[in-house]
Amino acid sequence: MNTQVEPPPKRGMGCFTKGCLIFIVLAILLVVIGIGGSLWSVRHVYLSDKPAPIPQAPAPSEPGPATSGETSVVTPSEKSAAVHERLDTMKQAARAHERTEVVLTAADINALIAANRKSSGTASVGINDTVAQAQFSIPLQRLDVPFRNALGDRYLNATVTIVAPPGTNASSVQLSEVTLNGHKISAGLLDWQLPGVGRSLRTYVIKYANQYGVTDGEIRDGKVILYTRGH
């Protein structure tokens, strides 16, 4: 297969924008095709003819003026813009060789997804103490690839679970579980070379970590915490 995969776009949170969501779908499909051996098995075993329900997080609220005691609803676009500013601040600190950290809640990440009209409703992230789980339900018709028509009107419904203890970096982070349409596939997905591409999904994880100056991170207390190290 000579399908070429373009790197995800550089704007914003990277792997939570529309472009990288589609890249993740394509990467998983390429791996599964290597496992399944035929488009028929991929279409009828690993893909679904119906979308999976994606949890819709409630709009976050913030305290209003102290005198009123009321709260105001923050739109996904407003929340997303605030997260982008924090990530840009991290990038600037990394370039200045300053130590800093950025804390991302599930609400922060979901706001980035919801703020993009083409990714909204196709993915959701939940964090329970030290475990993060991402759910995807993406129609294949959004993929501009040669074998899209052969697979037909199907959906990639997947869940990916990640555990990141302190000191985890882009080269060491691992997926603890990957489920595709109810079927478990290799949790080593990040390191598998993509057929027809020759690169692994981890190379893109490392690329985005370098882009934002992230040296390591962890998942704890229901949050993703990213660090840059001053030197």
C-alpha cells in the first residue's frame, strides 16, 4: 500500500485538532489492515456501521463578580483560547530554558476538541485519578484516502487508555489498552511502523512534545501535567 500520511497540523493542541484525529484514525486503520490481512476483515470486524455515543461534557462555568455570587457559562471557544494561551506560554518558557508546567484537565482537552467544528462530537477524553481514556467515533468518510470507498460508510469506534507515572516522556509513554469496535488490538500501537509510511505514531508524539518544549509529564489527581525543564 502506497498511501502517504501527512503530518498533523501544527496549530493549537496538535493531536486534539481535526487533522491529528484523522491521522490517528488512519494510523490505526493501517495497523489493523496489517493485522487483519484484508479490507473485508477490517470492514466487518474492526469497523462499525453505527457511530458510538461520545460523552458531551457540560460547558464549564466560572464565578461571576464577587458582588453577585453568580456563575457565567464559558463557551468551548473561550475555554479553548485560554488553553492555547497556556500552551503558548509553555512554549515560550521552553525556548527561554525556563522551568514551568501546564496542568490540563479533561475539560480543557475536551474544550479543544469541541471548539473545532470538524472534531466536535468525534472524541472525548476522561481522566480518573492516574488513568486517562480517550474515546473516538469518527466516520471514515472524513478520511481522504484511496481505500475509503472500499471500506464504505463505516465508523471507527475506539477507546485508548493511557497511564503516565512521573517522569514519563514522549519516548517512554505507553498505551495500556486499545479497543477497536470491541476488539482489543496491540497496546504497542505507538511503536508499530505504519504500512506504506515507514514511520511510527510515536514519531509524531515526539514531534509535538518538542514543538511545545515538553520534556516530561504525568497523569495524577485527574489531570495531565506537562513540564519543561530549565537548564
